Amino acid sequence: MIMSLMFATRGCSFCGKCGGVILIAMQVLLSAWFRPGAVPVSNEDVAEYTKAHPDRFVGVGSVDLYKPQEAVKEIERCVKEYGFKGDVFLFVC
């Protein structure tokens, strides 16, 4: 599973003098992955994780760019059915 971790930091909220940093975990982006001839991580796999933990994960889909008409339909489906927030486009030559 391809994961993009996003974090924010801020100064210590207890006294402000120690220079400590508190790490605040934000939502994690989980991305599907298509490659020519294979689907190592499907949009359905990502949807399963994001549905189980919507407070932790944000779904990002992927499509087969060698089939552009099907890709557009799949993007729309992922946004409407799964609530995905984006798509990843990987070009392999």
C-alpha cells in the first residue's frame, strides 16, 4: 500500500519555554496503484481501508491511463461511491 504521511508540528503547549515539538498526526493518504498489466493495489482495496477508518485515512484512486474513457468513468465512480479526494497518475513508458 502506498502511503503518503502528512504531519504538522507546533511548539510545546505546556510551557512554551522548552522548545519541544509536538507531532500531530493528520490523515494518511492511501493510494491505489495501476501499472501496465497489473493492479497491485485496487481502488476497492483503498476504499475498504478508508471506510473502516475514515478519521485516519483519505482515499486516493488510480486508473489505467491506457484506457482513457474507462479511466474517466472510474475516477467519477471512486469520487461518488468511495468519497475519494483525488487520483494518482503514473506514466510508465
